[in-house]
Amino acid sequence: MHPADALQVFTDGSFDVGSRTGAWAFVVFKGDEQVHAERGTGEGSSNNAFEVLGVMNALSWLETSAAGRTATVWTDSRHVVEGVDHW
């Protein structure tokens, strides 16, 4: 169970093999209210790299802008989840 003021952070990443470019994004909610969102693009080598960038940028924002707050980070990336759980 999460406190009522817990943050919910949703992350994602994408990659286009043809252009070797990708994007990452995250959005932060407190209840039904969006409190923050960020995104970025760049050159890369895989979708996994941009999935990781989405989470890393979200964690960086949490550390600097919401330190001490309870937060749940959501991702659809198996690579990220396995990395956190096993590596």
C-alpha cells in the first residue's frame, strides 16, 4: 500500500533501427495530477538503451526534485526489470 501522496512514475523508450535514433520519456503523477514530464532523443544502438535512459532520467529527477518522497517507477521493459532484480 502506498501513501496518498506517493508518486507514480511511468517510463518508456523507443528506437528506430533504420535511423539509429531513439527517444525516452517519463511522466510523474501524484494521484490524478501530472506533476512533471520529460523526454529526450538521440542516437543509439538499441531500444533497451532508451528504455534504460527513461528510467535513469526519472530516477535522477526523483533524486533532485522529490527527494524523500515515496515513488513507484513503472516500466514495460523486461530488460530494465531483470537488470534491477538480477544484476
